[in-house]
Amino acid sequence: MSVRNSFVETFSEDQAMRIEQAAYYHLNGINSANKGSDPFKWACLIVIGYQCVEKYPKDHSITVSQDDFKKWCLEHGELGSHDGDCDYIALFCGMYSEYIKDAKEAKS
């Protein structure tokens, strides 16, 4: 099952589209020139970096809670295997480590 399909199965097609729309709202030449082999992973990383689920869900009509999103990312998101661009400031600040299983295990 694809990462996007897993998200849809867990939350809904509407919420998957909201995640994608939020990511596209924040795209720029630095964070989006290469969306990688799985653009939904890219979208998840962008919304994490811009805190769309954490602090600004109403701005993007996202109804998935931060806790549920984080849990899904850790269990099904496979974000550690993303092979494209991301929000590099978020990466350097360590914002992704709470959402990537291997990174979270390495911190423990």
C-alpha cells in the first residue's frame, strides 16, 4: 500500500488533499524542486516544517490532530526514506526527528 493510500485509509481522501494543498501553499524553489519518488512524503514533510498540523490546522482546514498525525507518520509515513527536497530549515532544526521512526529511536 502506498503511503498516501495508508493516510487516506486512516484519515480520509479529503484530509490527504488538505495535506497536499497545504504543502503546495508553501512550495518554493528551494523546498520543492525535487518532490522525490513519493510526493505525498514530500507533502507531509512540508506541513511538518511549516507546522500546518501543529499550529495552523484551521488555516488549511486540516482536522487531523497533531498527535494522530505524528503517530501515523511514525507507523506508516516512511518519511525517513524520502528521497527529495524538504523544508531544510526544519531539517536543520531537528523538527522531523519526532516524526521519523529511526530518528526517534536514535534519540532514546
